[in-house]
Amino acid sequence: MQIWILPERKNLTPGYEQKLLAPQDKQGKLRLVASRGGDDGSVTVNQDIALYASVLEKDEEVSYELTEGRHAWLQIIRGSLDVNGEILKKATVQPSATKRC
């Protein structure tokens, strides 16, 4: 999967990073894959984001608390996901301004 994120301002020097994460690195948890500061081994982006990936088996759960004024975007690659009682399916995207995802 490839994701393009607009930088926070114009005229920044372009950069490119990629990392391959084994499924077990994302299994049953949220794994930070991109952030402004390259935190926890994530790739660095020029934007105020925290991008996570997860691999979940049936009945596994993860949660994420959004801070005030933040938003979430969920991209389902395979299968389906129950998010706060709403079923999301493959190729469904879900913008969210709720406190929990």
C-alpha cells in the first residue's frame, strides 16, 4: 500500500523513505509507521501526523484515544472491522472526529 501525505508547508526538500514491517510487528497492536519526528522507528514525514498499521485476527481489539481537535482516518485493507458498532469493510475509508476508534 502506498499513501501520499501533503507536507505541512511549501518548498520543503522532497524526501523518500520506506520500511518493510513483518506482520508480527503489527499483530494485535497499533504500530506507528509514520510520524513528524520518526518516533519509534517510524518513517519521518513533514506533517503533524501519527500513522499506524495493525494486523488483527478475529476477536482481537485495539483502541486509540484521539486528543481534542484531532481526527482519524481508517483504511481497511482486507476483511472487515467493527468500529464503535459500525462495520467497515475492505476498501472502505472512515474519517472520524470521535474520541475513540
